[in-house]
Amino acid sequence: MKKIVGVTACAAGIAHTYMAQAALEKAAEELGIDAKIETQGTIGTENALTEKEIAEADLVIIASDIAIDKSRFIGKKLFETDTNHALKDASILLSEAMEKATIHGGKGTKVGGKMEIGTSSNKFVQYLMSGLSDMIPVTIAAGLLFAIANTMAFHPDPNNADLVVWGFSDTASGEFFSKLFDLGKVGFTLMIPIFAAGVARAIGDKPAVAPAFIAGYIINDPKFLGAETGAGFIGAILVGFGVGFMVKALKKIKWPELIKPIVPILIIPVIATFISFVVIYYLIGQPIAGLMNSLYSFINDLTLNNAAAPIIYGAVLGGMMGVDMGGPINKTALLVSSAIFVDTMNQFGPTGVNAIPQAATGAAIAVAPLGAGIATLLFKKYFTTEERTLGSSALVMGMVGVTEGAIPFAAAHPSLIIANTISSAVSGALVASMGIQFYGGVGSPLGAFVGYTTGPEMSWLLWIVAILFAAFLNALLYRFLLRKRKNELQQVG
């Protein structure tokens, strides 16, 4: 084995993608193997593999949590796994890949269904995470622009200083921020069809993108459906999977040779779009829209009339953010909080939106890595030199809202998942109990400045305090759970 090429990718396209790349390249170097690993992150494809490099490679390794196009690797020995496998022990992964790789185009290698921190090899989850991967940049961009515009829209009522009113002035600056607000709304409108298209693409490849995008749009257009609201993210999930598997089935048809060149770009997209239209308009669109309208009205009423409700769902969503640090449970919490925000925004407007769940996940996303970093600073004797270095990285990642910064610690000491879950749940419960609403931006203490919060007076400061309190709690829990390790490290030293 002289040369290896590979591809790494994760749902968020940030941490796992590059950490897995570094782990594989380092392990290959130690074994004296030439390796080049392509990354498919949020910024796009980097370190791209050339046709020559693929042709010369003895082995192809794909370590990805989302669907990857493998058509260029036909005929090559290929081994497919997830990023967590590469992060856990890249050397063992290389040995396993050399032994178990199969020629792509024949019978593929199956990855076990065990769900691990940061990732999942479950196909259903991978399809959802592919959609999330496409949607996340739109969420961040739209949310941040929306948040900036909102800073100019909320102001004290001139007739009653105790009330806050929403609206833009008739001045030139008011018009500018009004259009910026509209731009954010465009992003929120497109977010759902982009998610549906991403899920469908992961299942049915490129021919599924156009019909899923169109279907994802119409199932969330109240005017098209003749309903009060759209079908929300539930509708988008049904569209993504429905179109994806429909296109996959259409691709298996033995089309006449004469029309084969136009099948993927014309025949399949048109058929899939037409069938989607019929199913959405005549069968599922209105019922799902009605269900989502009732669901979010119930959640809003529960939030307004029951003081304990936000604390409970804030704690649940916050805990989900910390339990697997970027994995399917974490992404499910993000999906739920984003869905509630976007769907209630579309239904009730900026004055009736429920952004408390998004505040819970936005705060909790930073707690695990911040807590890990703080623990390595305050309780150095409980960590190795390498772990202290990782702690510095975790602090930085926590400050920009990348939960994956805590993964190395949880992978080495699974009991720390308990600490991450508890402290993340505390942060979610705290911000929810205070009624803080998060309209978008960076989920971390920086969200107070690169984002927008509303709620009680000085909500931005309370946001920071809640996150830091939970992070220090996490650090203390790390110390407690690792208390026996201090003596072990001293004996080794």
C-alpha cells in the first residue's frame, strides 16, 4: 500500500471534516504511506482529488457523515465509514480499510449501525444530516441579517415606556433595514426547500435536487396550498425522502437509448415534480399544514400560559445539544428549534415568533467545549499535556459555537458525556426560564454581539452569564468525574 486518497465530510462541514482529514493524514504518514484527503466542508471542496491521483491510488477511504458522490471511484478499492471512526483511531481505521475495502461498483462495505458521538452510520440520519449540511449556511446568513435588521426594529413605545413596539421608520436608514429584514425572510423562506433538496440529493443524487426544491417550496407556501400556513419542516422531510426515493426508482427504469442523455436533466425532474405537485396539492399539503398550525399554536399557548413549559423544553433541547456533540441527537435539537422559529415567524410574524427554543440550543451549543477548555485550565492535574492542548482548541471552538470541540474528551472518557449533557441542559433551562429569545447569529457568548437577543432587560448580558455559568458547572463536573484520574497521572509522572 503506497498511496491512499480519501474524502472527509460532516453534517456541519466545520469541525469533524478537518479533524478527520488531519487524523488520516497523520496516521498514513506514520505508516510511511502517501495520503491526500479531500475535504467537503461548508466552504466547499478543498484539497480536491484529481483524476490522476485517484487513478494512481491503491485505496480510497471515505470518512463521511453525509452522502458523498462516489461515481469517480468506480473500479477502485474503497472503504466507507464515518468521521468518528477516523477521530477515534485513524491507524486502526487504515488497517481495517486495507483489509476490508472492496471494489466500488461491486458489493459495498457495510458500516455497523451503532450510533456514536458526533456522527451516525444510520442511513436515515445521514440523509437528514445531508439536508442540514446544505441548510446550515443559509440559516446562519439569514438569521444574522435578520438579527441586524431587528436591532433597528424594536424600540420603546413613545406612548408607554414600559412597552416595546416593532417597526421601521420612514427614513432612508429605516428603508435600508426594512429591506435587510426582507432579505432575511427570503433566506428563511428558502431554507426549507434547500433542506428538502439536500435530503433528496443524498438519496437520489442530482436529478432529485430540482423537483425536491420546488416541492419543498410549494408545500410551505400557504397561498399555493390554500391554507393558513405551510407544512413546515415536517413537510420538508416528507418531500425530501419522497422525492429522493421516487427519483431513485425512476433511475432504475430501462429508458430507451434515444432519450437516455436527457433522462437525468429533463425526464426525471419533470416527472418527479409533476407527481410531487399532485401529491402535495391534492393529498398531503393541507392536512400537514393544518397539523403544523395547531402544533405551533399549542406550543405558543403553552409557553405563554405555563411558566414551567419553556424551562422543560429548554432543558430537553439543551441536553440534546450536549449528549452527542454534533451528532444526530444534537442536529435533531437544532432542527426542532430552527423549525419552531422559522414556522412561527411565517405564521405569526416577528412579534409572535417563538425564538425561545432557538435560544436554548444557541446557548447550549457552546457549553460542552467551553466547559472542557475551562476544566483543562482550572484542573490541570486531571489532564495530560496533550489534553491541555486540546483544551485550548476546545475553548476557541466553544467561543464560535462548535460543539465538536468537546469530542476528544468524551471519546477518551465516555463518562464526561454525562457532564456535557447536564450542563448543556442547565444552560437551555436558564435562558428559557428568563424568556430570552434568540433571533439568529453565532450560538455562543459571542451571540450577544454577533446575533440578536430579546426578552428581559439586558438580555444579552443574561445570555452570556447563563452560558458561562453552565460552562463552569461543566468544568466542575469534569473534575468530579475524573477525580480518580489525578492519582493515576501523578503515578505515571
